[in-house]
Amino acid sequence: MKLTKQSVGTFLAKQGILVAFAVFMIGFALANQRFIDIDNIAGVIRSSAILGVMALGVTFVVIGGNLDLSVGSMMSFSTIVVLDLHDKIGPALAIPAMFGLTLLLGAFIGFLVGYLKLNSLIVTLGMLSAIHGLTLTWSGGKNMDIADKSGTWFSVFGQDRLLGIPMPILIFALLAAILGLVMAKTPFGRKVYAVGGNGQAATFSGIPRARIVFFTYLVSAFCVATAGLLQASRSLGSQNTVGQGMELEVLAAVILGGASLLGGSGTIFKTVIGVLILGFIQNGLLLVGLDFYVQYIVTWAIIILAVWLDVAAKRGSLWSPIA
Amino acid sequence: MSDQVPVLRLEGIVKTFPGVRALDGVSFDVRPGEVHALMGENGAGKSTLMKVLGGIHAPNEGQIFIAEEPVTMTSPMQAKAKGVVFIHQELSLADELTVAENIFLGELPLKSFGRVDWATLYARTDDILKKLNVRFTAKTRVGDLSIANQQMVEIGRALTVSPRAVIFDEPTASLTDAEKVVLFDVIADLQSQGVGIVYISHRMEEVFKMTDRISVLRDGQYRGTLETAETNEDEVTKLMIGRSLDLSRNETEHEFGEVALEVRGLSCGQQFQDVDFAVHKGEVLGFYGLVGAGRTAIAETVFGLRTPSAGTILINGKEERINSPIDALRLGISLVPEDRKDQGLVLGMNCRDNMTLPQVGDLTAGPFVSDGAEIAIFDQYRDKLDIRTPGWRQLVGNLSGGNQQKIVIGKWLSMRPDVLIVDEPTRGIDVGSKSEIHNLIRELAAQGYAVIVISSEMPEVLHVSDRIVAMYSGKVMREFTAQDVTEDNLIQAISGLGDDKAA
Amino acid sequence: MTPDKRKDLLKMSAIWAFILVELAFFSIIGDRLSVSDKAFMDFENMLLLLKQSAPIGIIALGMTVIMINGNIDLSVGATFALAAIVLLESMTWPFMQTLGDWAIPLAWLFALLTGVAMGAINGLIVWKTGVDAFIVTLGAMLGFRGLVFMFNGEQPTSHLNWTLVDFAEAQFLGLHTATWFLLATALLLWLLMTKTVHGRNAYAIGNNREAAVNAGIRVGPHFLLNFMLIGFLAALSAVVFYSESGSVNPNDGMLYELWAITAVVLGGTKLAGGYGSIISTLGGVIAIQLLRKGLGHVGADTQTVNLVIGLILIAVLILDRQLNRKGQEELKI
């Protein structure tokens, strides 16, 4: 391919997120050798896993043309519920029970947004609050702890390793691979893109729009339940607000990965990149000796730059035409 | 009249976009008190020309003159300040605001502390409303007005200044006959005050009734100006489309197969009532009527997108309930919808994925979509319909209107339907593609498909149909065969003048 | 009266009717349950309620303007915290300590200017880049929070000034200082939105942005002004609240954006823009606070408040959809 200004521009616009990722990694690696240490990298991915798992589900919702602001408080719910049930009915039953309850919440949201066609921003905002209330009611407002922390096998998901790889990384990778395939290769994935890209045209093509939207929220709830499991298993105890604020961080990762909030675009792979960028920036900035708050400011700049590049490429000019 | 100074004159306007010469040397002038029609097919450059006049696009070459003074337009507001005002086809009103606020949008009269001077606002609005001779008041919420009255508000906007030239873009597209009369009165009134009118319209009969001269654009080029009194429809059509489009009457007489789809006493609330028709295999049934006569709603009901309030639908002689497009597809009905961009395509998807969308669930190998099966279908219909695209990966949004329409048709043909409904098959596409699509429709019928064609263009209906159903205001007025139909009868039937249901 | 007007009137009065229902419900049920010996409709109680509505209320009023404009601001919580830190931190600066009580208005000014500056940053980005306000302010929510942590890390910032506390706790004509600020903000914004060209243009832009642009309204600077306004109001809210409390935690103000949006939506403002009212938002704010206090009064767990508010928000959406349905014959898309 001949390198023209335009082709470079298109490439940057399309693969900008990968380029940015590479630049960051190289920059940090040059600044501090420890950054590319295998243990450090594994540590970053491991600590990003919970956010990452949630972002996978939200990617489905966003590509389907909706938002999910309830994942943070839903994750708190899953964590509290599984910890509470652990001591009451044992981990083997607690885990499926928690997944069931979380999926029920997801189904409720999916029903409201899919079948009743309510605005997803407001519905999930309401659910953010409602689920938070539900969690507090469940726990009575108290922190939840497993009584016998050393005597349970429940910690395997958050603390153990398989083939030398920490379980959270393994679960995140496995889920990303499966959901990535579902999104890119299956009829369901194609229908999600169609519904998010042009819901009316999807309906005219015989795609059951309501059902597809419903299922995207189920996928999201499943991911949240998995994230709750990882969180609970890692700490074996939790506050009621463990997931608070994560909904917006998750959304930031998804947007960073290039999914448009209008729906119809984005990929699971890019969301994973978005999650990793957030994680590595956090880590890299700390390693080069900057205070932890710098990551917030850098993330801010990156989100806006990423989306700006994207819209600028689409309209063909850097600056907005509005006067 | 011709020695008067033109209120507006364009000279050699050129506007290029990357890869396209959208306007190529357009010149014409508007005299005071004249109604000047601007005609051309969709894509001929009319809307680009309006944008150049309104300062939204800067021309690459050429000059605009107002009263023979050269001007540079920078924005619609600045154009308005110079006396050139636009009445847009798509109403650009804020429907939560009042009539007065809309008429003075962007120029509300000010008092101290940035307050709105309501007294002045209402007084000036009342003056304008009086000129327009309308019934509603300045404080009415625009969203509560009928479309025609909203159009009046739009015209009212033009009158906040003393306009020299007013440009009407398809003003009658959504008006009833009575409402049109009011609009024409307003235009006549402006005319008598020496305002020059540019009148963009597709409707020949209107153009011949009320304009003084006709200028024609084709493919961005200026093709000439004719005195309305000295020309005729044929001459204008020829200028517009360059060659005469073959729209000869369909006179082939042939045998049809059995009834594929029959509808008895079908009604859907206010949309349409008590509709009967049947279409046979191998037959093209045309639906002709004005926009809003209920044609599209019937198609949508048969396709499961509306719930009928009464009546039955029979497929191959068997009564069926169709609750969703999924049911319709299962029963072998396909609908090529009216609005290609909103209903037909996912513009951000590639050509192949768009084409296989309704059947993607069946094109699987294991749990995954089979690439090979999809590409096979795409290739088959690309060849069959002669779709010109660099490859299936091309985003459908980057194709021309004609090729987009062929993708939509291909999408529905690949479902191998028994009944194919095509709503406005050639809206907004170039002449070449138009006749290709006409031929295709005839060909499909010859292969045994039952085809329903809905169209607002009479020549099109006459050209492709074996039988024609004429609709007016939600009712079937008459049914014609290709042999017994005449243009006069057809026009009478769709204006509500024909014999009711004379079959 | 046309059906549309009747529907409008219904929508406008719905929130106040809801408040009346709440009052009646909590008074009657409260008496039955007699968890507390005080009546719910106790005057003192109501005054306190207004005072407690002020911090979120002032922000929600600003959010109404932003949402009528067709935008949204998710960064108000962070702006709130940042302004609070500037307020308290600035009073510990050496030169400020030499000024005595004159440091107070200066500290206020710093805090308010901080809010305006944050709003201006958002507004400029929205204007110049054309990136959607949702994303711009989502980013800013993180970025501004980063600025908050810059001051004292994860430690709280405290500075108690008794003159300030006296001012904040003062009552004038029975109403607390915070209540006065809330009411004054509501009045001024109501005037802005109903009487001024800027306000009417805000509706026009939210209603039909393209038409507004074509009519020559300068949409970019208009957005900028409104973002500066909500930044100012977020800071004002912080000034009102932290003058009394004197201590700010770096996580303060989290989720305020969501509470504010909830109040605005309860008040009937359209998410898509172009429709809404300042007074109805005030109703939305009071309704939420009533619910909080009322549930406490009847002895329900405070946790239930979140649950109930969330469900009410969803119920409002369902109701609104039912009101706007066109009937059976509509296209099923």
C-alpha cells in the first residue's frame, strides 16, 4: 500500500486504539524495565480481569444500541449474595443460585428495554439505584464475610492458578474468546450488530429486535455474575458498595475500544484492548513514579482523543462544523 | 418583463466533492414577480445548488448575484438578510415551541437583560399570520398544528424580512388539494409584490399550472431554460433524463398461475378500510395512489408489521395469521420497503451481510455463520442483478442509490419468496438503474413470482403492471387491467372522483 | 382544550400530585405505625427536608438546562467535590489566613470559578470536537476526580470556619441558608428558561438542533455557556454544603450525577431534549427527598429508598410511554 497522508489517516482512525496501545507499552517499557516483566504484566491483567469481564457483557449491550449503567451495582449484588449464601447453603449451591438471581435481574432489564422499548439509559439508571437498595436490604447494610476463610474451596476462582496462570486471567480470556466468537461468527452476533446499526431495518428483515436486546442484557448479567464470583472469591468478604462507580469505568473501557454509543459497531477484541489500556496505563504511570491520580487524568484525555479521532475520521475534518 | 433586473442570478456555478462534480456550470436567473421552476431528477444537483445558495457549501467556481450585485453567501441566515429565503421540504421547526418563537427562531426580539420582548414578538407574528391568512394564533404550539399549517409557519419565517427571492423545495409533497390552494394563493401574493419565486417540484402538472419558466438540471449540469407557455411535458422530460426512458404501456397479455396472495375485507384502523385484492403467480399487480392513501400500510399489514382490525389474508388459498415479518417470511412473502436507508439497509454493514440478513440464522456450519454459503448467495445475486461493487466487503453506505436498491431487492429475492412486494422501487435512483429495475420486475413475473408494485409514479405503474389497484384515502376505488386503463380514469380514481369499486 | 394540551397539563402537574400522594401516604401510614411520636407533616421536618434537598437540588436544576439542551453532564459529582476541596483548602493558604473573615468570600469565589472553569472545559470540548456530551463528561468525570485526588490524595480535607458554619446554619424567615440558595437558583433559572432569548434558544436547540443551526443560532457558544452554568451550580452546591460540614472526602459527590438526572427525569424533562421545566425538576427533587424522609418515618430501612426510587423512575417511564402510545394501528417496529 502506498503511504499517502489519507491512507495514514484512515489507518490511524481504524486502528488508532491499537497504535495508541503499542505506543504506551513501548513508552512505559523504555521508561521502566519492570513494566515488561512477565509478573508485572500478569499482575496488571489479573487486576483488570473483573472490570474486563463486565466490559465484555456491556459490549454486547452497546453494540445492540443500548446502555447498561447498572452493572456496577449488579456486581455488588452478586458478590454480596454469593458470599451470604456461601455460609448458608454451601459454595456448590451458592454459585448457581447467585447466577440465577443475577440473570433474573438482567432479564428484568432486558424485558423493560427490549420488549417495553423503554430508554435504556434511564432504565439502567433506575436499576442502578434499585439493585443497590436490594443489596443493602439483603445484607442489612453490613459487610459480608465468609466465616471460615481458610477452610473453603471457594477461593479457587480468585486466588488459584491453573497451569501457572492465575484463574481470573484464565476466566477472562476464556470468556473473551467465547463471546468474541459469538459476536463475530454466530447468527446471534450478526443480529446484534443489525439491531444496533439500524433497528428498523432489522425488524423489516424479520429479526426479532426485542428478543435480541433481551438477550444482550442476559449476556451482560452473566458477565456481571462472573465478575461478582471473581470478586467474592478473591476477597472472601465484601462491602455493599464494591462495584460502585464501575459502571462508568466499564463504559469508558468499551468506548475506548471503539464501540459507538449509537450501536452497531465495536468488537469484543477491541474492548479487551480498551480494558488492557486502562489497566496498563494505571500500572505504567505508577511504575514511572507518578501519583495514582494521574491515571484518571490520562484516561480522561485518552477517552476523548479516541472518540474525537473516530468522529473526525467519519466527518472528514478535525474540528466540529457547528458554529 | 425580460428587461427587468433579475432578483437573483447564478452564473457558472461549479461545486465539486472528492470524486464527484456535483454542479457543473449552472446558470439561471429569477426575475421579480416570476415563478421559476427548477426541475431535475433526484441526484441531478438541485439540493447541492440550494446549499450553495444558502451558503452551506462554497462554490468552487461561479458567482451569485442579487439584483446584479455579486454576493458571497456564508450561511442561511446571511442569505436571508440579503433577501434570499428557503422553504424546506423537510420542515425544520421546533415543535415544542410556539408559532411565534418558530417564525422568529434565531432572531427573537430582545429587551434588557437578554429578555425576550414578547409584546413585539407577538405583534410582528400577528402581522405575518394576517398576511398568510391562517386561522391559528401566534401562541399555538407548533406540534399541535397540521402539516399544512406547519408549512405556513415555515413560510411565515420567510416574511420576517422583505424577501427578494423565495425558494420553495417540493412544498406540496405532503399537502392535500385544499391545502395546496392556500399555498398557491400565498405564492401568488408574493409574486404580486415583485418577489421572485424558485419552485422546485417533481409534479409536472403543478409546474405547468403555475410557473413562468422552467430550468432543468441533469447530472449537475444546466440543461437549459424553457418558457413554460412554449413547451410541453415531453420536452421537459427529455431534458431531465437525457434520453427518453422507456415507459411504454405494458401490453403483454399472458396467462397467470393460481392466486398466490388474496386479501378480503382487510382494514387497519384509520389507515385503510375494507380492502380486497388478489395477485396471481406470474402477475405484476400495481398499487397506485397518493402518499398517505394507505398503499404502504397495506403492504406493512401483509408483511406482519401492522395488526389488521378486520379481514383475512389468504396465502395459496389458505387463511393465515401474520403477526410479524418472521411469519411473513415463513409464508413466502418478501417486502422491499419504501425507505431504503431507514428500513432496507444497515448502512454500517457490508454488502454481503446486508443481503443475507433475513436468513443468516439458516446459513450456518455448526454454531457459526458459514462464510462460504453467504458469499455464494451474494455472488449469485450480484451477478443476477448486476450489482456494481468492488467486493462484498464494501460498506453498503458507500454504494450509489441504484446499487443500494439492488442489494435490498437481492436480499429479498434470495429468500425465494412466492410473493414479492416492492414499495417505491425506483425512488431516488438514476435513470439507468430505473429501467434495469423495471425490466427485472417484469422478468420476475415471467419466472412465476407474484409481484406487487407500489408506486407514486403513474408511468412506472402503467409500464410494469398487469393489473392496477387505484387507492384513495384508505379505500380501493377501482381495479383496472393493463388493457382497459387510461390515464384519465386512473387520475380520477385516485382523486376520489371515480366510481366507487366499479370492478 | 385540545387533547395534547390536556396531556401537557397532566404531565406538568403529575410531579406535584405525586408529592401530595407521598405526603398523605406518609402522614396516614406514619400515624398508624406510630414509629415516631412526631407527625410527618411537622413544620420543622418540612423545613429540614428543603434544606437537605439543596445540594442535589441545585445541581439537578442546572442539569435540567443541560438536558433541555439535548446534552447531559456526568461530571457534576466530580466538579462538586473539586469545588469543595478548593473551598476548604484555599482557606488554609497562608495569605488567606491573614485576611480574617474576608477569606470567606474569596474562598467562595475560588470554588465557584473552579466550577465555571470545569464547565468551560467540557463545553469547549463538546463545541470544538463535536464529540457527544455523554462521552465528554464521562471522561471528565474521571479526569476531574483525578484533580480532586491531587490535593490530599485519599485523605479528607478539613477546615472548619465558625463564621462560615454560622452563616450556613442561619435561618432567614424560617428558611435555612441552603434552602434560600435552592429557591433563588430555581427562580433565576426559571426566569432564564422562560423569559430570555438564551433560554428559549435552549429549547429550540434541544428540540431541533439542525433547525436552530439553520436559523443562525450559534449552538457551540450556547452549549459552552450552559456547561459553564452547570459547573457554576455544582460549585455553588458544594459551597452551600461544605460551608457547614467543613470536611470533604475525595469520594464525595460520587453518583450525584445520577441522582440529579433521576430528579430531572421524574420532573418530566425529555431525555432527547427540547422539553422540560425548571419548576417540575424542583418538584422531582422534593419528591425524592420526601421519599427518603418518609420511608424513614414509617420505619422502613433507609436501604429501601434506593429500591423505591429506582422502581418509581422506571414506573414513570412506563407511564409516559403509555400516555404517548398511538393505539393499536401503529407500526410494529
